Amino acid sequence: MKIKRYINITKPGIIMGNLISVAGGFLLASRGEVDSLLMLMTVLGLSLVVASGCVINNCIDTDIDAKMQRTRNRATVTGDVSIAHALQFGVALVVLGFGLLICYTNSIAVGFAVLGYVVYVGVYSLYMKRKSVYGTLVGSLSGAVPPVVGYCAASGQFDAGAAILLLMFSLWQMPHSYAIAIFRFDDYAKANIPVLPVAKGIAKTKLHIVLYIAVFAIVSALLPLSGYTGLTFMAVACVTSLWWLFMALRGYRKNIELVVWARQVFGFSILTITALSIGMAFDFQALPPSFLVMLS
């Protein structure tokens, strides 16, 4: 069906992951006083913006996708959806998405949504992904925006809690993406994409994965230590982060099956961030005014 082709180029899996994180950020900032309509419009608006970014990304990456086994059957590659129609679809999605965010949220939430979209489509997809080993680092910023948008939509401010979320989700993106780059090494090499394993080698990538997970574990603990979440979130953060770190360290075992290990690190990264998003949504704390750091 034609509709299914259009749905597929929005990358539904990515949308679902972002939906969970934006809802988590929103509920954390709401602290039990949830504006249901605002939450619905924030989640829907940002999901449409993310969907647009994915569609435009597919249009930009058509030549790359044709070289990669994983993506060579995408509708924008096979011609089942023309580039012109995909672009029109992407523009319609972003106009509708930002329309909802502008009407129902606030300037801070909209500003971060714009930042994430521009970084992903303009900076990452058009240039950094193809030209620099630091493309993953730049792209991590856009991937960290959804929970911040949710948080700022509910709170109306960018405070220390929002800053922790931005840093936490940015750090999470790195080992998550590096694991993908390892088990999709051949695809990236064929397409001449300078991800870290291709540009600098597997050994350096393993080290970066371990270091990023370790720092991610520390930053995740800042939410409960700062009073934004409680002991339940702390327990979830410690268990998931430390187990993820243990899995990453297993990559240094002799005779390790590299692809299997990388897939395990990738799979557990999704479990980790999902658990933390759900945890912060339900284990929020009522903060005293002294904890709030007004940045805008």
C-alpha cells in the first residue's frame, strides 16, 4: 500500500523512541500536575517534527542508502516514493508539527525543537555525516532534544533538570550509535561514511563506548542527587547503567564475537534509556524553589 510506504520513510521506530523520551521529560517537569491536552499536543507536535526530519534525511541520503544492505530497499531508493513527493510530505509534517508546538507550548520548547531539527537535517545529514568523524557527536545533540522539549513545554523554563536531560541523552546517543556502526561496519565502509570504527578503528571505538557509558552513568545520577527524582530512579539508573557498562567491558574479552557483542550493547542501550524515561516519568520529586536554576 502507498500509505505504508510513506509511513515507513518516517522511521516509526525512531518516532516511538522519541515519543517515550518526550513524554518522560514532560511528566518529570509536571511533577504530578499533568495538563493532558498540553502533553498530547507536545508529544504529537514533536513526533511530527521528528517524522519530518527522518523523511528529509531519507531524501538527502538516497545515494548513501543505495549502497548499504540495510537501507537499499527504502522507498526513496527504489523509487516507490519519489524524492519530490517525499520532500513535500516532509515539509507538510514539519509545518503541522511546529504549528502544534507554537500554538500549544512555549518559545523555549519550540526553540529546542527548531535546534534539534536544524542540527539533524541541516548540519548532520547535509554535511557532518558524510564529511567528519565527529558527525555522531553533532547528531547526538539533536537526539537529545525530545526530552528537553517535553520538559520545557511542561515547566515553561530551561533549568538544571532540563540541562541534565540534555547532557544525559546526548551521552547516551554516543555508545548507542557506535555499537550500530560496529555491527554495520561493512555498510558504512561501502558508503564511505566516516563513523568512528571506519575512520579510527574498532579498538578506539570500544574505548569510547566504555568511557561514554561511564560518564552517562554519572550524569544519570545527577537527577536524583539534585532532587528531581527519587530513590527508585536512582536504583534503575544504577542497575541499568552499570550493567550496560559491564556489557561494554565484555568487548575486551578474547575471542569475543564482535557483531554479537555490538548488537547486545545496542539492544541494552534501548532498554536502558526506555527504563530511565519511564522511571523519571513516575519517580518525580517536588522541588523546593532553591533547586530551580532559571536560565530563561
